[in-house]
Amino acid sequence: MAKERKFEFAPLPLVADVAEELETNEQPIEVDGPPTKVTFDCDYVLMENMKDYGYWEGLTQKDIILESLKLYFQDKEIRPRPDKIRNRTKVGRKPKNYSE
């Protein structure tokens, strides 16, 4: 016999709630197109801590990293890169063509 388990799901945030949250932030968030995929090396212990924390808090690794970055840059002064550096050609794979 299978035990009956009752789960409680939290409602997803509404678009208005997310917009209010963005408006209350002190620093403006610049959205420049679709999200960017990022790959990097990380210490094994840090990754395991993140996985363990995410498991118990119900968060994804993406959620944890994005929140960490927001907190890190919260009190930093961010100067934009020079246009020469910002506009140089990208190195790496070409983006996929989704217009098919």
C-alpha cells in the first residue's frame, strides 16, 4: 500500500509581483536580450554546499547563484567598460539560429 502524501505548493509569483520587486530595487537592472549561459569552474566544496542548501530550501543552483550575484553587487559601484572593449567581436561558438 502506498502512503497518501499531501503536498502544498506555493503559488508562482505573478508578473505584477515581479515588477514591483524590480521597482523596489535601488539599482536599475539592464536587460539586454535573452539570458546568457555561463560555464565556469567551481571548488567542489562550494558546489556541494550549494547543492545541499538548494535541496533543503527548494532552490535551484541557478536561483542560488543569481541571488548571490545580486547580493554581491548590491553595494558595489559598477563602471561600464569602454566601448572599444564592449563592442569587440565575441570569441566562442556561434549562437544557434532559432528563426527556422
